[in-house]
Amino acid sequence: VVALFRTGAGIGAFVVPANAESVGRTNVIFPVPLTDDRLIELVNGKDGSAGWIKAWEELSARNLPATVSGWHNTLSRTLQEMGAEVMKPVVTRLRELGVVPGETVVLIPDGRLSLLPWHAAPVDSSTGKSLLDLYLVSFAPSLAALDATAEDLKRATAARSTLLALVNPTNDLEYSELEGRAVARFFPEPSRIVLSGDAVTKKAIVTSMPGAKYIHYSGHADFLTWNPMLSGLRLGNDDRLTVSEILSLTRLQGTRLVMLSGCDTGVNDVFESVNDFVGLPAAFLQLGAAGVVSTLWPVNDSPTSLLVARFYELHILRKMEPPAALKGAQTWLRDANRAELSAYWKQINGGQTAEFAWPNNTLDRPFSHPHFWAGFVLYGK
């Protein structure tokens, strides 16, 4: 476990291996080189420069070339500082404590630290490798929540593999339908329910969700900074399922994973309740899901369909646990060239030659920028 925290005197980290019998000074890094004042500048901006929050809000409001470019610059700049001044010391301490590459590291970021993709921060300036390249990474709202997901995982392991897929409720996401079909093919027909468009209603969700081992949502979500409990998932017929409503549903029994494949589904309230996790991931964990995959910013429809299909292939067919499957899908999307991506697109598209929306760059690895892959995070197990 790596718990990142803020105090008035600086930012620090608890680094505790799974086999630790006690916690001492060697388990604490304080302060890290990144100061709390500098963190606030990175998140809020300074002297007219756009910080993380402003760049994220502009990207969420207007997905235009200028805002995307501004977001890319903000993301790259912030990741460099996060890596050099926080995650590099953390990785050094992990190695000193005997945590070898390939093991699972659970990140528990405090308050505004939860906005940031710590797993993607480069820790080696010569190779550009990140924490994700070295370890399997998941996130948790707290140690208590992590313990609760362990119990939920036991129930989910014994459950029959079934799928509830909620696809393109607003009928305006071209690749969402493809994503839904790609995910459904990993489950036999009697064990899957696929709802799309106006069929994605609260009534259908309430009826179908409790018995589903996998719940897959592919659509629009919104995070409301002024009232996070009203943040939620958009449904058919202009309806919404809010965080508050999710918390009032019948507790899940045997749900292994909730995949929230939409924009900003992993953002938590760091504006009002800075010490609490209020958002979609925490709501589904509290409802009884063992794990939740969600996103920290608006994600592109077409590469997301590739990443999600790859994730299910690795998890369902190759039997990888979600941390390994998500890492495999993210690093594959990051590193794959255009020929490899085109071949996989044809594969998940049933051999058809439907047009794929490439990003506005000429790179042979068109999705190498963290914008396309680093926004996905796994909460829980």
C-alpha cells in the first residue's frame, strides 16, 4: 500500500509492504520534494497559467483541438513533476522494502491528490518508465474500503459469470455500440443482457443489476462539482442515475467488476468534501462491487473501444486479474502501432472494415500520449 497524504508542512507517503508486521520510520517518506504549495499551483494554476482543474474543465466542456492541445501540455507537464518529485522516491522506497517489480501496489491518494494519474507518472527519466510499467496498480478510497472489497471479492469469485451491458443510452456515441458487442462476445448468450439506447432505464437497471457479475456502462457521465451526490450516469430518455440513487439501490451480491467506460467517471469530490471520496467509484464499491474501472478525464470514443475490448480479452479469456488486465490493455494501446491497431479493430469489429477514427497526429504509435490510456483507473480489487 502507498498512501499519499497532504499536511500543512508538506506532502508525504506511507509505503507499507503486505508482509509488514509493523510500521516505522522506514515506511514514511516525508516530505517529498513536491511541496504542497507547488501541488496547489499544478492543480489550480498560477499567474494566468491553466492548472489541472481548469484544463480538465475546458476539455470536458469543449473537445476542440485547442483545448485538447492545452490538456495534453498540462498532462505531460504535471506527470513529469509527479514522477520526479513523488513517485520516483516512492519506487525507490518500494525496492528498499523488498517490493519487487510485478507485485501489486495499491495507491490511496488523499483529497486533491486523487485527481491525478499517479500510476502514469514517469519514474525513470532515461527510459520514461512509470509505476505502471514496473508494478500492477490499483487504487482505493481508504484501507477500510480496501478491506471491504476483499470480502466482496470472495462472494464474486463464487458467482456465475454474467454480464449486464448498458450501451450508448443517449444514441450519440458511434463506437459505444461496437464496444458493447465486443464485450458481449466474451459471455455466452444466456449469460448476458445487453441494453442500448432508450432501453437503458432505471427500472431495467434496478431489475438486472443485482445478479450481474460484470456491469459494463458505455455512455456519458457527468461530475457536478457543485453537488457531487447528483453526479451520475446518463440513461435513455434523458434520464440520469445519480450517485445518491446508486447508494440507495439493493446491495450487489457477487459483482466482480463495474466498468464505467465514459468521461470523468472516476472523478471524486475534492472541492467540498476534501477528505471523503464522493463519486461513482466509491458509490459502486459501497454498493458491493469488488472492483470499479473508471476514468479521470474525458476519454476518446474510438481508442476506448480498443482498450476496453483488450481488457476483457485479457481478463475473461486469459484469466488475468483486473489489475494485470488493465495494465496490459493500457500499455498495449500506448505501444501498439497503426498496423497492429488496425488489425485488432478489424478483429473486434467482426472482420468488417468500418472506418476507425484516428487521432490528429502522424505518429506510428498514435495513442502513445497518456491522454488516451492513462485516464483509466481501477478502484478496489
